[in-house]
Amino acid sequence: MEITMIASRGNQVTSETVQGANLAVQHLSCDICVEECSACKRDHTTEKLDISENNSHAGSSFAHAVINMAGMLIGLGQLSTPYAIENGGWASAFLLIGLGVICAYSAHLLGKCLDKNPKSRSYIDIGQHAFGRKGRAAAATFIYLEIFMALVSYTILLHDNLITVFSGTSLDLSWAKLSTSQMLTVIAVLIALPSLWLRDLSSISFLSVGGILMSVLIFLSVAFTAIFGGVKANHRIPVLNLHKIPHISGLYIFSYAGHIVFPNLYKAMKDPSKFTKVSIVSFTLVTALYTALGFMGTKLFGPGVNSQITLSMPQHLVVTKIALWATVLTPMTKYALEFAPLAIQLENHLPISLSARSKMMIRSSVGSLLLIIILTLALSLPYFQYVLKPHRFPRKYLHLFDISLCLLHQDFLASHISTSSNP
């Protein structure tokens, strides 16, 4: 009997011991689950905070986004479209339209890339997400080169057009050791300099409106020349000059250069899901204007059309002077938008503890210093002006990098998703 009682007690102790061990394991598992849940919540909270911080400056409406994108695309590229169509033939206009479609599609892909990874803010982040550190370094190199070359090209074009507008004007500037055109360029750049201090893209949109108005003025000036200027639109446009297509394709690509700002436009939108519609509307408007101006200029001036349409217009007409002034003011409206990606990257790398005023001062100082360096280079190096002419300088090839990066990253995402779904 005692043996039986001892055995039952032993079994009871063993059972309690096993039950206690099971309870301890369950308690430990619960602790681990709670910790994992807390970590998961912290991760989600951090991610939400990061996304909300990224969208804290998102204040651009659909109209603001269209104005900024169209203002970035449209500009001095339109001046060379009549020259391109005359040399390539009227059939080359399909190349212009086709490139517009490709660029609009790449903008759509860019939006999808940024939507897949909300933490991405620029091409640099996209390059890192797709190809790691090497991709980030390559993207940063090309992006900063494009910003630099674009700002230099605008300064040189500003200088060239000021020479035309103020031909015959002479200023006594022996004390400054600058020519009249150089001094006028310095003044114009100093006037445009404060625009680089703007941070909000919705605030910069008024400059984009100014750029669009200048482009419309150029178009209307050419149309006025055709109607009232005594120039007959009776020149025959060749069908196709196949051997000149490689040359004019560069002009067409340059006309759509502007993808560098698109990530910032996407992030600045209140509703980024409308980015594709913004791209379609903007590229449609710009392509229509380019095509119409190209055919009108070619019919008016024929084989004698200049690579800059305003230089082919009769110099005695008032509308010609208006068009020339528009070509002077157009580059001045581009500085802020072109500098925006660099300014935003710079601000994102500043310490969080800095006040908004301190960040603004640093951004303004860097932008001012960069523009002064660019102005010095553009006015001092004798061959810089020749190398960076609109139909020669390599920015058009850097623009292809923006498009290629979007396409490659989209392929990367597609392969990554298919690999994840098929383990």
C-alpha cells in the first residue's frame, strides 16, 4: 500500500514537474511573441514616421505638378525643333513624338519605382535599391553631372542671347575688367540667384509658369511673323534625310531633358497616384507645342532656318525683339527647378537637430556658391561655350541615363517579385 502511495506521489510530482516546464515554455514563448510584436510595431511605426516625414512637404496639387513638369520640359529645346525637322525631314517628327512617348512612359515607371519603395526619394535611392552601393555611386555621379551641366548650359545660353538682344550696346566697365555682355550676364544671374533659395516646389511653380509663358510668347511671335511679318510659309519640307537622323535625334532628346526633377515632383504631390496622369498631360502639351513650332518654322524659313529659330526672324520686327527677350528670360526661370534635387538631397543629409532657418541658410549658401562657380566657368573658359552648345553638349546623353535607370529598376523589381512569389 505504501509502495503504491509512493509511486502515485512520484507520478504526481513528475506530472507537476512536466506541467510546470510546459507552463514555463509557454510563458517564455509568450514573452518572445510580445517582444516580437513590440519590435514589429516599432518597425511599422518607424516606417510610418519615415513616410510621413517624406510627405511632410507634399503640398503640390495636380495643377502645380503639371505646371512644374511642363515648365521643366518646355524651354530652349523648342528653339531647335524647326532646324531639326528641316534637316531630318517631316517624317522625323514621328521620332520626336516617339521619344516623347518613351520619356512619358519612363516617367510612369519612375512613379511605380517610388511607389514600390516609399523610402526612395531620388534616382540615387533607386540606384541603391536596384544595384546596391555601386548603383548609388553611379546614379549620384550622373545626377550631379547633369545638374552641373544644365546650370552651365543655361548660363551660356543666357550670355549668348544677351549679346543678341543688346547688340550695339556698350558699357564703360574698364574697372570691372568685363565686357558688356559678361557684365549683363552677371547681373542677370544675380537677379535669378534668390530663386535657388526656394525649397517648396509649389512655391517654385510660379517660375515654371513664367517659363511656360516665355515659350508661348516665342511660339506666338513666330506665328505673328507668319501672319503679319511678310514672311511667306511656302518652303517645301523634305520627306526624310536618313543620314541626318543621328544628329537631330540629339536635339529631340535634349528637348525632353527634365527627368532629373521628376522624383521631387512625385514626392511633392498631395496625391502621388496621379503622377502618371501628370506625365501624360505634360508630355502631350509639350510635344504638341514642339511639333507645331517645328513645322511652322520650317515652312517659314526653309533651308535657311537657324539652329535657334529666333535668329532667323526678321530683326526689324517688334515680335522678334519680344521673342529674343523671351529666350533671355527662359533660362532664368530654370535655375530653381534644376537645382531642387541637389538642394533636397543636401537638406536630407543635414542633422535633424538643425532648425529650419539654419537649413535654409546652408542650402542658400551652397546654391549661391555653386552658381557663382558656374558663372565664373561660363565666362572665363574660352572653349567652354563651344563645348556646351545645345546641339553638342553631353547633357542629352546623361538624360538617357535617367530613362535607362527607370527601365532597369523596373526589370529588377519584376524579377524580384517573381522570385519572391516562387520560392
